Amino acid sequence: MRIFTKLSAPLCFLFVFLCLKTAFSSSINASSFSTTHLCSHEEALALLQFKTSFSINYTASDPYLCKYYYTKPSFKTESWKEGIDCCSWDGVSCDNVTGHVIALNLSCSFLYGTFPSNSTLFFLRNLQSLNLAFNDFRHSKIPSEISQFTRLKHLDVSFSQFSGQAPGEIAHLPKLVSLKLSSYYNSFDLILETTTFKNLVHNLSEVRELKLSGVNMISINPRLFMNLSSSLTTLDLSKSVLRGNFPNSIFWFPNLKNFYLSGKRNLTIDLPSSNWNSSLQDLYLDVSDCGRRLPESIGDLKSLRSLSLGCHLEGSIPASIRNLPQLTSLDLSSNYLSGQIRPSLANLTKLRYLSLSSNLLNGTLPPWIFTLPLLEYLYLSHNQFQGQINQFRQNSLTHLDLSNNKLQGAIPNSIANLVNLSYLDLSSNHFSDLVEADMFSALQNLETIFLSDNNLSLRMNVNANFTLPKLTHVSFSSCNLSEFPNFIRHSNGLQSLVLSKNSIYGNIPQWICEKDDLQILDLSHNNLIGKIPNCLPKFLSVLNLQANYFDGNISFGFPKGCGLRNLNLHGNQMDGPLPRSLVNCSKLEVLDVGKNNIEGTFPQWLESLPDLQVLVLRSNKFHGSVQSTKESPSFLRLRVLDLSNNDFLGPLPVWYIENFKAMMDSHGEDGSPEYMKAPTRDNFYLYSLVVTWKGFNYELQGILTTLSRLNLSHNNLTGHISPSLGSLTNLEWLDLSSNELAGKIPDELVSLTQLVVLNLSNNHLVGRIPQGNQFNTFGNDSYEGNLGLCGIPLSKSCDGIGTPPSSFQEKDELWRFGWRVVVLGYGCGVVFGLLMGYLVFRIGKPKWVVSMFDGRPSQSGRKLRKARRVDVLELLI
Ligand SMILES: *[C@@H]1O[C@H](CO)[C@@H](O)[C@H](O)[C@H]1NC(C)=O
Ligand SMILES: *[C@@H]1O[C@H](CO)[C@@H](O)[C@H](O)[C@H]1NC(C)=O
Ligand SMILES: *[C@@H]1O[C@H](CO)[C@@H](O)[C@H](O)[C@H]1NC(C)=O
Ligand SMILES: *[C@@H]1O[C@H](CO)[C@@H](O)[C@H](O)[C@H]1NC(C)=O
Ligand SMILES: *[C@@H]1O[C@H](CO)[C@@H](O)[C@H](O)[C@H]1NC(C)=O
Ligand SMILES: *[C@@H]1O[C@H](CO)[C@@H](O)[C@H](O)[C@H]1NC(C)=O
Ligand SMILES: *[C@@H]1O[C@H](CO)[C@@H](O)[C@H](O)[C@H]1NC(C)=O
Ligand SMILES: *[C@@H]1O[C@H](CO)[C@@H](O)[C@H](O)[C@H]1NC(C)=O
Ligand SMILES: *[C@@H]1O[C@H](CO)[C@@H](O)[C@H](O)[C@H]1NC(C)=O
Ligand SMILES: *[C@@H]1O[C@H](CO)[C@@H](O)[C@H](O)[C@H]1NC(C)=O
């Protein structure tokens, strides 16, 4: 897929076509193999036939993974032609005496198709090495015929989309020295079951390398791994599905050099307090528990080059780490480590990668960090570091993330010397001072720059005439900008531009229109004026212009194929009707045009947007009734509908209500809540939403995919409250206040068990207030202004006998009923580790912070972040 984006599509198709043509037209002509060839006819034939059983598909070999593990993918079988000695074909190696094919290496060869169990490959009885990694065998089973390769020493079928149970025969390859079955970790498709594994462990007495990353081994007792051959040098169980306590005697295997173990589901291992095997070079653990403390004995691992531990470690970083001078990569992110970073770590002078993100570390950053001569990656985000930072004395840094700490003072001007820097994130700290933009002018490799949410004033110097050609992601939220940063003007690869919460005045500049890759444009909370240009970039998926002074007719066009997912024009001065061309944006998930002067009737034509989840039309001049003219169900995915403060009239939109499927299906309680976010690779941009509560506006910093709200208040809706509202069982918030609704409150509403806020005030409702479930938690203000209502919690009893008002504790109740609306979490973001590259990027384990409302306008939305100032409540789960 990625390669398609690089080559132009027609060229690519032509190429594929030619490849296929060659593959299929090479009919086999045995007579063309002359006797001078080393390779036997039979084997050449078998290979050619094998070749024809697959097509070539560029999506079959992931170029990133291939490059990381092997080399860039290539079309190896292209060189396989009759008439040419098969021993000289790409990927084929022969015994130079017997001429038998002994090794076949077709890793990353774009092979695509099911793997036939009668494949002619199995004629190659002399194979000693078979590598089929990174192809796409389309969920074939690994054929049991594999056991015919009795001489096989190396078998690598990793990431080649084999699935199902690995055949028992795989254990009957007694000469195997290396076995690699790793799969894509989210497929969990390849299953290794206990009997096979027991035989494998028993028979493979020579095995040195065992890679089972991503393999489903749920039925296997981790103790069985202890029966593996003592020759073992590599054991890769990263992203595997394995449960239980992994015996720590693995650390006493005499030859083990590389050990990777990860799995979040009840997988634990105790780090030993002594007697580690000192041959260990790479250690990667990402499990639910590893004994809480990192023992001092870790310093005995003299050969250690790479250490990565994420397993809820507490306490301080042991001083003995300084005794590991070979260490090039140290990743202790996403633990609960606390205290200061020790000065003694200064002699880890070979470090190229250091991540301590997402811990509870505090104190100032030690000076040695800024002098490590080879350091390329420095991730210290999401801690509690404070104080000023030193000048940088190295220029090797390529990635620097100090975000979400309490660092203060000026940004050191030596940052200007970090010419290799491609990623810079200093956001959400207390950095202050004036920053002249040309401080960054020499950073010609810069791709990402995030300075948001500090006390910085970023100034464009008059003579700042430079450009950062590789710039891709920019976030300068709350940077006191008064103008558009001109140095991004010529950054042609720009994908996200977040300039929210500044005081930029004026029109949107024309050059924005020329940023064809641009996906995220957030200019919210500025002083922008004029009309929204009609030339918005084609690939935009987020356009957030909230809280500015844009005016004029909203009818700027949305072209066919419009890719917008989130359009937020809330709080401007736009008028005219909602443009119908919005239906061209078929991916739209969030549409918020609240607080403008938009006119017209209810835009029922939005029904044709299949993914619409959030629709906010509040505080405009919409009028008429909210009814569908269609027979078919619509707005099936809508979860948030806010039509408040308009002139809608007529009865409640019962037809719609009966079809709001997303407000009905109950979600499972397990799993972390997710946020709606822009579809960028590192998920850094979260959607936000303005909500009103008790007369104040608040901005939710993340929209949970479970949020479910209906607000029809402040209109002129008449008639009864439909009992069908009771079927919207996911509703957390229901506001029908200030309408002309009459009749009883239907008892069916008692089944809204997720309801946290109910407001029916200022209508003409009568009769007894329903009792039970959430209704026992609502206070008087949910009902006031309805003179005909009676019963708890009102003091007016239905039988004329007064009941005292309930002693309702609002805050406590909100929590007791588990409000999930505004749970904000944060993680350390995605870190591309040196260790295992793309495959094992780690998202910090969630340390959920529940914040009800952050009274400030939202932060830039960059990453999942901890709410900064929590007005109402803050609670750590
Ligand atoms: C097979 O090879 C012979 C001799 O090289 C040639 O004459 C013949 O046309 C070939 N047949 C096919 C089907 O390619
Ligand atoms: C290539 O692979 C993709 C997905 O793996 C599939 O959707 C597509 O149809 C394949 N193309 C061909 C020509 O087989
Ligand atoms: C297989 O071939 C690739 C190049 O395509 C190479 O990088 C890799 O080392 C080879 N593997 C083996 C085991 O020969
Ligand atoms: C066969 O190849 C191996 C490895 O390339 C080499 O060491 C050996 O000398 C060769 N033997 C012959 C007979 O060419
Ligand atoms: C393999 O089996 C399939 C059917 O199962 C058959 O169509 C195909 O010809 C067989 N191939 C060989 C090489 O025997
Ligand atoms: C993990 O273990 C605990 C206690 O043994 C058990 O209650 C829980 O269900 C397990 N969770 C999973 C996902 O297996
Ligand atoms: C740093 O954290 C440690 C342990 O949590 C605590 O004892 C110490 O007071 C903290 N220091 C500062 C300056 O916050
Ligand atoms: C590391 O530093 C400590 C002092 O902090 C010193 O005693 C030790 O010798 C150093 N080790 C190496 C390998 O430089
Ligand atoms: C800015 O740089 C460009 C190209 O380097 C040059 O053409 C232009 O004159 C410069 N403008 C100023 C104001 O220095
Ligand atoms: C509400 O609607 C009725 C007619 O349906 C109309 O008479 C009345 O003026 C409206 N009220 C408001 C405040 O618009």
C-alpha cells in the first residue's frame, strides 16, 4: 500500500501487470535446461511451478518491516526463468558439489496467494534453509508436508500471514536451529497448542533461535519453556498471547542473549535478585508485573546493550545501572518510577536511545543528559521534572520529547545547534520567555515541532526568511502568536498545523490552500476574520475554526471526494443555510456549527452521512420541525445530538429517536475507553467538543467513543415526551428543558441506566416523577418550572403530603454512577524504539485521569494528555 503512494498509480499497475504476465506465461520447457547447469531439472521445474502458484502483490510485503528485519522488498522470482541455471536465481542457493537446492530465501518478495499443501516446493528434499518471511499467504495453514524437509536447519515463515493451528509436524524437524513463526501481533491467528509445543521443546535439541512473536499460545503453560534446549540464544515472545507467571529461571539459561517477552493479559515474570546470566544482551519486558522493583543486580548484566522494561516498576532507578557501560538503549518508560535521575548514570556514554517517559520522576534534569555524545533519542515526557534545562552539548539528537513536565525558564538557545533534530516536543511545560522563530532556522531536518501550552511567546522576526522543508507536524497552540508563522509557508509536506489559542488576526492566508497534504488544520480560538476560503486543501480531514470571527455565508463548497471527518465552525458569525455539498464529505464523523447565525430547517439530508456521530447545531436560527421524510432508518451512528437554542417546533423527533442505534446498543465495560481522533499515524490529535453545563460552556478535551448525549433544550417543541426515549439506554445526558412539552414523564425513562444528567425543567409536565435507578439521583433542578410535577425529589407530594427534599450530593453521585463521559487519559505517545522499530511501538499504559471539566478552552489536543486544571473534580483510578 505504501509503495503505491510513492510510485504513481498507473506506473504501478503496469508493473504489476507485467509481473503477472511473466509469472503466468512462463510455461515450463524442460528441454531448455542443459546439462551444464548445476541445478537439476526436477528442482528447477519444482521452483518454477512454485513460482506460478502465487501472484505478485505490492501489499504483500510491508516495506518498513522488511527494511527493519531484512532489506527492502524486491521481486526475487522475476529472475527465475527457464534456460538459466536455477542456482543463480535470486534467493536460491545450491550445494556447490551436488547441485541440490539447499537454501531458499524468498523473504519480502511480494508473493501473494494461498499456500498449496501439494506445493512442488516439497520436492526440494535437500533444503536446509527456508525463508518465506513477509509475504502474504492469505491465512493458509502451514502445510504438514513441511516435515518432508528432514534436513531443515532454518525455518522462517514470520509475518507471512499463515494462520490456524501450526501443524504437529513442525515438531518433527530435529535439525532445526532456528524457528521463526512470528505473526502480526494484532492478528493472533497462528496458534501453537500444547501438544505441538511439548514435542517441539522435546525434539528440537539444537534450537538456538525461537521467535514466536504474536503467536497465540494461550493454552501453553509458560513453565514448558524451561525445557527448551540450553543452546537457546534468542527467545522472542513479544506480543504473544501467553498467560501466567513466566518462570524466571529463563534468566539462568547459559547462552541466552536476546529475550523479549510482552503481553498485557496476566503475564508476569519476577526479575531475579541475583545470579542473572551475564550473557544477556537484549532484554525487553512489557508485562503486567515483574516484581515491582528493578533489582540492583541488574548491574551484573555486563553484556547488556539494550534494556527495555515496562512492568509497573516502582521506586527509583537503581544506581547499579551505571555498571552497564555497553548499554546503547535504555527504555524504562511507562512505569511508576519516582525520585530524581541519578548523577551516576553519567557514565552510560554509549547511549543512543534513552526513554524514561510516563513515570513519576521529579527533580531537575541532570546536566549529563545534555552531554551524552551519541544520544539520538531522548524521551522524558509525562513526568514531573522541573527547573531549567541545560544547554545541549551534543548535536547527535534526532528525537527530543520533554513534553508534559513542569520545566521552566527559557528554551536553551543551543537547540539551534541540534541540526539532526527531526522531532521536537516541548509542549505542556512552564517554559516562558520570548522565542524568536529563527532559533529553528538551522534545523533543516525538523519534521515535528510541538511547542504548545507553555508560557512562550513565539515571535516571527522581521528578517526571518528561512524555510524548514521537511516540516510535517506543527503545533503552536497557546504560543501568543499574533500572525501566521511564515517559515512554514514553504514546507510542502505539511500534514498538520495547529495554531489554536493564539491571537492571530486577519484572514486565512492564501498559501494554506496550497498545502495539498495537509490533513489537520486547527486555527480555533484566534481572532481570524473574513470568509472561509473556498479552496481548502483536498485531503483535509480535520478543519477546526472554532471561536473566531469568520462571517459571511457558510455556503463554501465541499468538493466531491471531500475527506473531512471533523468540521468544527462553532462560535463564529456565519450565516446562510448549511451547504448541501456537505454530503460530499462521506467520512464526516463530527459536525459542529453551533453558535453562529445559520438558518434553515433541520438538515435531514445529513442522514446520508453514514459515519456521522456528533451533530451540533445549537444556538443558531434553525426552525421548523425535526422530522424525517424518509422511511428508512437514519443517523444510525449518531451519539451526540445538540439542537438546543434554536427555533425548532413541533413534536419530539420520534422517528429519529427510535433509530438512534448507537445510543441504544450497550457497550461492554471492559477495555479502555477510546477517544475520537484524527487518522494520523501517531494519533496525536484528539477531537474536542463544547458542552454546556449549568449555564457554562466547557470544552471536553476528548470525545469518548462511548459518549452519548441528546440536547433539544431551548426550542419550541410540543407534545408529549415519547416513551421511546427509554430505549436510548446509552444516554448519559438528556436535556429537554425550556420547551413546551406537556403530559407525564414516561416511566420508561427509568431504563436509562447510564443517565447522569437529566434536565426537563421549564416545560408543562405533570404527574408523578418516575422513581428508581438513576431517577433516585436527580435533584430538584431537573424538574423546576413544571408546575404540575410531584413526587421525589420535589417537596410537592403527589398525595398532598409533603416529602422533604432529598439530601442529594451531586458530585458524589456523578462518580458513583461512573461517569465515563470525560475520562481523559494520557500515554507517552508512540515511541519508535530503536530496539524493535515499528513492530513494538509502545503506548504508555493508561494512567487514567478523570477530569470532569477543564474550565479552560481545551489544550491543543495534542496526544492524550492529562487535564491541567480541573475545576470540578479530579480522581485517579
Ligand atoms: C522449448 O525449448 C525448445 C528448444 O529451446 C524450443 O524449440 C521450444 O519452442 C520450447 N518450447 C516452449 C513451449 O517454449
Ligand atoms: C493485493 O492484496 C490486497 C490486500 O492484501 C487485496 O485487497 C488485493 O485484492 C490484492 N490484489 C490482487 C491483484 O490480488
Ligand atoms: C534473505 O535475503 C535477504 C535479502 O533479500 C537478506 O537480507 C537476508 O539476510 C537473507 N536471509 C537469509 C537467512 O539468507
Ligand atoms: C562451496 O561453497 C563454500 C561456501 O561458499 C566454500 O567454502 C567451498 O569451498 C565451496 N566448495 C567448492 C567445492 O567449491
Ligand atoms: C494441487 O492440488 C490442486 C487441487 O487440490 C490441483 O488443482 C493442483 O493441480 C495440484 N497441484 C499439483 C502441483 O499437483
Ligand atoms: C487475570 O487474573 C485474574 C486473577 O487471577 C483474573 O481474575 C482475571 O480474570 C484474569 N484476566 C484475564 C484477562 O485473564
Ligand atoms: C520527588 O519524589 C520523591 C519520591 O516520590 C519525593 O520524596 C520528593 O519529595 C520529590 N521531590 C520533589 C522536589 O518534588
Ligand atoms: C561509572 O561511574 C562510577 C562513578 O559514578 C565509577 O565508579 C565507575 O568506575 C564508572 N564506570 C565506568 C565503566 O566508567
Ligand atoms: C528570502 O529568501 C529568498 C530565497 O532565499 C529570496 O529570494 C528573498 O529575496 C529573501 N527575502 C528577504 C526579505 O530577505
Ligand atoms: C411556539 O410555537 C407556537 C406555535 O406552534 C407559536 O405560537 C409560538 O409563538 C412559538 N413560541 C416561540 C417562543 O417561538
